[in-house]
Amino acid sequence: MAPVRFLAHRGASAAHPEHTRAAYLQALIDGADGIETDVRITADGHIVCWHDATLDRTTAASGHIADWLLAELRALDLLRGRPIGPELGDAADQLMTLPELLDLMLQAERPLLLAIELKTDTGREHDLVVAVLDELRRAGWDPEAGRIGNVEVSIMSFDLNAAELLADVLPRRDLHLLTEEDHADHLTALAAIDHGRFSAGPDIEWVRLTPGRVADWVAAGTPVRVWTVDDPADLELCLALGVREVTSNRPGQLRAEYEARKAAQTLTGSFSLTATASAAALIAGVLGETRSATPEPVSP
């Protein structure tokens, strides 16, 4: 069975503000197998690592990313006054562009996975897809090989239009369609994954509710990456379903807990990340679930 890969969700975002140089460096220091990042385009055409469409939640400023220049964004205090060690960069170095993040990962000189989530604006899906593909190609990316040096590249999105544009360029293994139950395109996304068009990127809440669907994907050979997995019981559920990639805000700690339990397995002959009744019930539900409980897919 393939090893479990732990990706850092927006960097080690439980330790440092999301998408900062500090969060990304901490993830690498902690031994994460890869980094998940969100990307958007600035007013002057740069691809920056940023989740929200606006500045309001993560900075003292306000407005839309698409209306700000890169130099203006670099002047913002992304740490919000929080101290960091000198090995994690200065306060002025914290904003990251996609090329800068890729360079950081290439310098690690060990196998890593860069999972890029496209955060599209309505009507500009094509612009972001083209910009990201162009940036990757400039860095020496080959879509068939799916990597740049030591860095494997995966692209994902909730946006079905963006995913369809990418499907003509990327093999399925490197293209994840994200979904969660309250997303407007949730059922359509599930059907597209069921039909083998994309790899799967479900959230952990939906995985808890519908483990049989995830087990079916794994059995069918569909790559599955679950977000955001911070609790050992959730990791145990994912492993029981055959999932081998998880995204976490605390990848270093989650890996340490996993490795500790795995080491204990050699002594006891059994492996469990938790001894909670809730985790046991979840696993029992997976093994005993009837297929009639799984919603029927709709046509994409």
C-alpha cells in the first residue's frame, strides 16, 4: 500500500498565519510531504498565494485582491504583529507568489507535492487557468511527468469550469475536483468524480457522513485527497477507507501521532490512532454500510 502523505493546508497554518512564508517554511521544517496553497491574480497580473477574495479576514486592510498591486500587498503586515524566528523570514517577506513558493520547495531538495487550488472569480476562470499553467511551464513543468525537479504538481478547484479547462491538459491523477456538501455544484461534482473525469477532493465533514462513497472511489482507483484533517480520529477514518493523502493545518503533529501509533503496532499487532467509541463506530459504519444508503449520482 502507498505511504500516507501529509500536506500542509495553507502551510503549517495552525502555527503561523496562513499562506505566509513562515507557515510554508514551518511545514517543511516539520516534515510535511507537501504544501497546499490557494492562488489568485493581482491587479498587475501576479499570482499570489491567498485564500479569500478580499483582504479583510487576514489583514488590517480591506478590498479585493484583484484590485491590489503586488507591491501594495507586500506592504501589508500579514503576521499581524505576531513574532517569528529569524529562520522564517522578516515581516516584509511574508507575502508569497506562486513562483516564490515553488522556489522554496525546490530548495528543500527532497520529494514534495505542491497542491495548487485555483480560487477563481466569476468570468475570469480562463485567466487564472492560463496564468498558472504559463507560470508552471516557465519553471520547467511537464504536464505528463507532473513535476518540476523534486516537486510533484497537482491542481485543484471547486470551479467545475476551471477543472474542465484543465482536464484537456492534465492527467486525472494531477487534477482534483474539490467538493463539500453545501457547495452549489456538490452533486454535479460527485457525478463527475464518479464517472472518472477527476480525482476527488472531498472535505472531512462529508467523508464522515458518506464514507461508502469514498470507499467506492478508492476501490475504483480514483485518487482521493481529503481536507482538512486535523484530528487523529478523522485520520483513522481516512486510512480505513484507503485514503492515502490528507491535508492538515498541523501536518507535523498529525504525522508524529500517526508514526507513534504505527510504531506501537509492531508491539501490539494492531493499529489504531484513537481508542474512542466514536472512531470505532465510524469504522464499523464503513465496513457495514449498505450501498442503498449512498445517494445515486446525477448526470454531470
